[in-house]
Amino acid sequence: MAKLAGFDFYLLSVFPRGDRTAFIENRPISNWPLSLVGLYEAADLFYCSRLVTAMKRTIVPIFCKEGSFAGSAANQENRRLNTFFQMHGLKNTFAFALHDADLKQYIFAFTGDCPMPTREQAMALLYGCMELLDKVSRNGNLEDGPSETLTRREIECLRRCLIP
């Protein structure tokens, strides 16, 4: 699907939640290089990336040029991460969020050097991903854990209360 739309890389991820913010624990399917996955996990920026932040504000697909997976701060770490993404060919990102029948939210992100897809290409990609998500979620191949119960901050507060 990604190749047909002109993208080299794809990512299917569970939308980060308060108690599950790390990249690897939210990434069921992708074709990213393993070295990039490891570096991105160590940076711990997925939950606060420009891409995720933008997707929290809209329900329509978004297109980000350079730096979509980095944080919003203009610092050395983000510049280094952007350079590393670009060296691997992950430059422009077309992404959208979808819910499965159990109302679990997922992110589909397609990345490469190509420009923003046309409306027709975007609609075909969106519908294809809807069909894929429906099929995969019915087979139970995605996240099988409990729904979100506590935020990261709530867990931290509980730990502090429990430790004398």
C-alpha cells in the first residue's frame, strides 16, 4: 500500500496514551530500519512528537515535512534526530488516525521523499488502511491489553503515596 502511494516507509502504531507512551510498546508494524527504531526509542519523543501533537488537534489526515517524529523544541537532540531520519529516507510524512471496532485508536504514518498525495491517492490510502485495520483487529493480532486506566502522572503519584 505504501509503495503504491509513493512512500518507502510505513508505520502502524497504537496512539500513545498516558500509561503507554514509549515508541516500541506502541509499534505493532513498521518497516523502519532497526537502528532508527532503537535511536527513536531511546530519545523517548514519540508521545510528544510533532506528528502526534498535530493528530490530537484534527481528525483529517495530515502531511508533515521534515521533522514530524521529533519533538517541538528547537534543540540539538531534535536536529540530530531529524538528520538521522533524513539519512534513512524518512523525510515527508502523511499520517492519519483510525479507530477499530473496539474504539482503540491507531496511527498510520507513511514516510518518504514524495510530496503530499493527491486527494484521490489520500482517500485510497485511507480506505485501504481502514480495511486492513478491520481485518487485523478482527483476528486479534493487535493490542490485547486493557484499555487505559491511569495516566503517567497518576501512576507516579500512586508510587509516591505508596513509598513511605
